[in-house]
Amino acid sequence: MKKFLDITSQLKSELEKLKQRYLTEEKPENKRDPDFFAMAKAETSHLFQLIDTWEEEANDLIQKRVITSVHPQQVISTKENMELLLMHSYYIDVNKKRYMELFQSVFYVFDLAVRN
């Protein structure tokens, strides 16, 4: 459980940084620019791995009934939403309302899982 809590805390911290990036950075001039893609990939690859680890840990704890307040489908949706937030934070290709809905959804599940 400690590993799960540490990963969740780390992801919440990264999520806050991504939100700041979304709110302060400009849209890339060319979304197909290979240099921009390489930079985004380099900066986010460890986060994608962390999200995968979070999903595995969450599913394991749900299966063992350590976490009872989150369902497996919520874990899948949260992983997908977190990955979307990662991409939207760099490409800034979604409106602010949608971004904040995704952000709040992910934060809600993180908090729900930790409160258990």
C-alpha cells in the first residue's frame, strides 16, 4: 500500500505541474514539429511509466480488497484521463473547461483511492 500511496502522491504533484504548464505555456506553432515531439516525449516518458505502475498497483489492491472505494473501471478511466492530460498539457489542444474536467476527475479518483 505504501508504494501505491507514494506513486499517487507523486502523480498528484506532477498533475499540478502539468496544469501550470497548460495554463502558462503557449500552443506550439507546429504540432507536427519533430523537435517538439521529441522534447514532449523525453519529458513525459517517465510519467507514462509511472501511470502504468499506478494502474497495476491500484488493480492489485482492488483485487485484494485493500481498496474498496474505487472500481476497476475507474482505474482504467483515470489512467486514460491522466494520459490525455499529459498530452493536452504540451499540445494545448483542448479548451480550458474540458481540461479542468479531466483534471478534477483524475484528482477525485486519486483522493478517493488514498482515503481508503
